[in-house]
Amino acid sequence: MWKNFKLNKFLLLIPLTSLMFCFNSPKNDDEKMQTIMVSVKNTLSYLHYSPKPINDAYSKDVYKHYFELVDPGKRYFLQSDMDEFAKHETKLDDYINLGDLTFYKLTVDRLYQRADEIDKMTQDIFSKPINLHEDESLILEPKIKKAPASKEEMYNEWKKFIKYNILQEIESMNSKEEAQKEKKDSVQKYKLKDTIKYEPIAQDQKIKKATDEVKDLVKETFTRFKKRKKMDWFTVYMNAYTEVFDPHTNYYSPKDKEDFDTQFKGSVIGIGAIIQEKKGNLYLGALTIGAPAWKSKQLSEGDKILKVKSKPKEDAVNVVGMLSDEAVRLIRGEKGTPVTLTVQKKDGTIKDVTMIREEVAIEDTFARSIVVNSPNGKKYGFINLPSFNANFEDVNGRNASDDIKNEIIKLKQQNIEGIVLDLRNNGGGSLTEVGDIMGLFMDAGPYVQVKDGNGKIQTLKNKQEAPIWTGPLVIMQNELSASASEILAGVMQDYGRAMIIGSPQSFGKGTVQTFVDLNRFLNTEDDFGSLKLTIQKFYRITGESTQRKGIVSDIQMKDFFTYAEIGERYDDYALAWDKIPSTNFQKLNYFNIQALEKASADRMAKNAKYQLLLESAQWREQLDKEESITLNIDKFNEVTKQRKAQIEKFKSLTKFENGLQFVMYPSEIEREKKDEAFKKKSEIWIKNLKKDLYLQEAMNIIADMNVKS
């Protein structure tokens, strides 16, 4: 959850004016990093909702978290490295106070050194026969792993890691082979035209092919690693400091902030093409229909990108060997300006293609709806909202509330009798959009309380007096529904306006963030990046925080995430749950929760597919908790054989269909005729909706709802 929050000038005046002239423009990266460190520390100390004391205890937490971020699998640093680093464990508080780069430079220089050594080790491993018949095992759980005691042990650990990847690749081949055989047997059984290619490969050939695949993968991993700049690792280092304050306070480099803004707005200024990395080269991926790359009629998926000319008066930049995100930044630019790509076509010809940059929508971030024909003969509306997107920079930009409004209007034209709003996997977004969306379903009233670090409480109210949908409403959530999703689900539950169904509880993120540009405090024009800073906690209108506890569903249905450690309550540094006084509001009592809950519970208890799904979820979670795996190919095959036998039990879940019929709008059907990408996305979307067991029950629940007049 974050909002377009402008810091009070008086708030900044007293503690931070001294920072305005502390730093001159840095001469090099070291000075820039030192400036960022001190600026981050001061901003955290003065503006964070719940600032921590910068002391030795804090230093120990930062130290622990840093290595969780930089070497989570404990594959890069030796135990001797860790012993050396440990001398600094209680000094990281001093380093951030002074802008001292000692620890950062020591660890990152050592990281590059070890990566170079491991690169050579892996090349040596692949130069010799790899024996998959040895009785070895690989520890999968980092918490019980130790750093390698010597280079010899590190070599052996990487050899094991490579073996594991080879075995997985072989298993992938086996699975594809089995699937092809199953298709061919089916075709022959029913005497259909046989076009299925089934050419089984001998095990020794699979081992060779898998080894070559993993060799290329490892080589590419280290190639990318070496291209990564030290300033990128500095961002990781700074986030070890910020995330110990709370998990949603993060340092963003200028390029990271640009990516965040792009995702949040749901649009980018560019040419509308995916850029992919393959074996050190960059290629064009899928082209967005209607975007500049597609409209040029000269570019195709699979073209190799050789150069990018970002501005007419600048030389083209050779992008061969460049990381994809760096090339993307050259391709993006101001709307209406030209960009030229030099590409090599599949036939070997070289071509320069000049395009004018346009705003390209990332449609997957926007709301979308569809009409659902239920087996009971009635029509309902389904709206999926992936995020609470908003464009604060453009008054004509898209935002979640306007999108939802448009979808409701379209659904009403189809004479639907109820709406299911899907907030599953929605991680939140703009706080202000919650009130506007609430106003589409009910009259004016408070929707959230916000408390700052000084204890001041503010109640935010929706002022909309003309809701456009007053009929039955169900909101779906799961463990990944967070922040703004939880505010909307919580307030609709508190008023009694909607039934909340889904996972036992949502994610539990009850904090508000804003971006603070670090260079606003510095005497420089340079961009030092931004701090996404937790400045407030929000509370339901009942006074309860959503922090850690989330929103408890009215009708609880467990899923795959229920058995995993997902949610704010599992984070060591998450802020605590608390409660403030309730605000005044009038409950609506649209429906009988107890009756709806009982009817649903009776259905789900008899639903064999749901019970099987829960069994599958528990089994998969047990697999995830396995701490080690055999690397002997015969034993590995036996393990996978046992797992496949268990999976066979759950196979019917993949063939499940909920019996619902989905009807697209006439305008979308017309669009599909011209837009292949949209047509493909729609087909996949509807296919997944038909397999959604939880949506089936949502439609049952909405059919049971009796809206009071």
C-alpha cells in the first residue's frame, strides 16, 4: 500500500534542513554510495513510522539479513570468508552513520572473486565425466546448510548442485516423453489421424543432452553475474538496512524506481516488445498488437538486436552482450520521439528500423470482466482486479476505480444478477482507489483509519452518494491479497455490503508507504534514488489493524497457499498488530452470513474435488519442506516414480471443469478478429476460469444471497 503522499514541509524543516548542504555533488561512485548511506539513515531515523535505534542489535539484524539477500543458498562464500565478515557484525550501525563502505566493498569484492573462481570450477566440472551413480545427496534447506569449509568442499557442493539440475532436466525430458506417449496411445486407441511425434531417447542420450543444457545455463548465469554492476549490489546492501525497519521500507535506485512507476501506472513509453536474453544475445520476444514495433511491419519475434539508437543525434549503442534491462532503458524514452533498432533477421540480413515511441498499456495490470452463465440459468458478472493501479502524473491516465466502474456498466447492460469481484493475488496499490471503488457499491461513509508515527489518527471517507451497483456482491481473496485489497475487503465486510470468501485470512499488510527522493535533501542535481518508506499504519473502521492478521473470510476455503508460510506474520521484521477506537458507521446487513456459510460448508464437505485439492496442497507442502534429495540417478528415479504415483491420484484435478459458461462482450469478440495477442490471452483466461473450483463456489454463494431492499 502506498499513496501519492507529499511530505509536510514543516516536518522536514527542523530535523532535515541540516542535510541540505552536507554534501556536494559526488565525484565518483564511492562518494555517491557514501552520500546515499547517510541520507538513507537520516530519512529512516526521522521519517519512518516506527524508527529503530541504530545500535549494535540493529547491526546484527542487518548483518544477518544482508547474507540472506546476497547468498541465500550459501553457495558463494567460504567459511573463512564468513569468519572474516563476522568481525564487522556489530559495526554496521557505525558504517551507515558515517557512510563507511568498508563492509560493503569487502563483501562485494569477495563475491566477485568467488564467482570468478566458481565459474572456473564449474567449467572444470563439465570438462570431466559426471557420475550420476554415486551415493550422494544435496541439502536443499539453507537454514541447515553451512558455508563450505574449503575450496575443495565448495567444488564438491557445486558439483552436487549441477548433478541435481541435470537430474531435474532428465526428469523433465521423461515427463514430456510420457505425455507424448499418452497422446499417441490415445490417438491410436480411438483410430484418429496420428500426427503425434513420439521418439523415445535412450538414457545415455538424455544424460548428455541434459548435461549440455545445464552447462549452458550455468555459463549464462556467470556471464550475467559478471555483467552486473557493483551499484546493483549496493542496492541489495542498502535494502538489508531498510528492510530490518520493516519489510516494506526499501531503497530504490533510479532505474528500479522507473520500473516501479511503470508497473504502477500500467503503461510504458516504448515500442511494445518483450526483450529476451539467450546465450549472451538479445532477441525480440512477443510484439504487442498495435504498438510501434508491430506497426512497423519490419520486426518479428526472434530478431536479434544488434544496436539501439536512442536519440537522432546520438550514435547507436552496441547491445550485444548487454543485459536486457539496460537495453530496455535505451529503447524507452519520451513519447513521440524516434528510436532505431538495428536487427539481424533470421535469414541473416541486417536491417535498421526506426519507430516513434508511444504509450503502451500493460493490460495485465487492469481490471477485466466477463459474463458468467450459471447452471441455475442466471447470469452473473465476474470482475478480476489484478492491482489498485493509479496514474498520478496524468489526469487522463487509467486507474482501478474508473476501470471497475466501466466494467460494472458493461455487466449491467448484460442484465446480470450479481457480481463477483476477484482480489486474489492482488498485492494492493493506491490507497485512494479503495474509497472510490467502495463508492461504486454503496453510499458515502468512512472506509479506513490511518495513524502516523506521532499517534495522530485520520479517518478517510468515501463521498460518493450514487453507487452504480447495489445488488449481490461477493469478494474473493487469498493469502496473496494484500494492502489495498485488504482495506476494500475489510470495509465491505464491516458494513455487511459483501460476502468475503476464500482463504482463512489474507496476507496481513497493514502499512502505508510513500516515496521520498533522496536528492531533495542534497545540494546536487544528481539522482540518488528513492526510499519507499513506511509512514503510517491503517486500521479498519472497527479500529482493528490488518497488520499480520489480515482479513478473515466470512466463508473460508483453504487452498495451496494455506499450508505454506505466506503472509506478513512470517516476517521477522514486520510491525506488530494493534487496535485503535472504532469510528462511527452504519452496518447494512444485506444478507444472512450464517445461513450462507452453512450452505457453503455443506456443499464443500460433499465436494470430492475440493477435498482432493486440500490433500494435494498438504502433500505438496510436505515436499517443499524436504531438507535433502538423493543425487543417485537410480534412487532419484525411484523418488520421482513414487511422486508420480501420488500425482496420479491428483490428476483428475487438472481435468476439472466447473460447469460455468463464460460469455465475452461483442466488442471483445470483434477485437479478437484483429488482435491475435488479445485473442490468445482471452482463450487462456477463460480456460483457467473454467478450471476454477473456488469461482464455482463463489457463483453458488451469490446465487444464495437475498439482497434486502
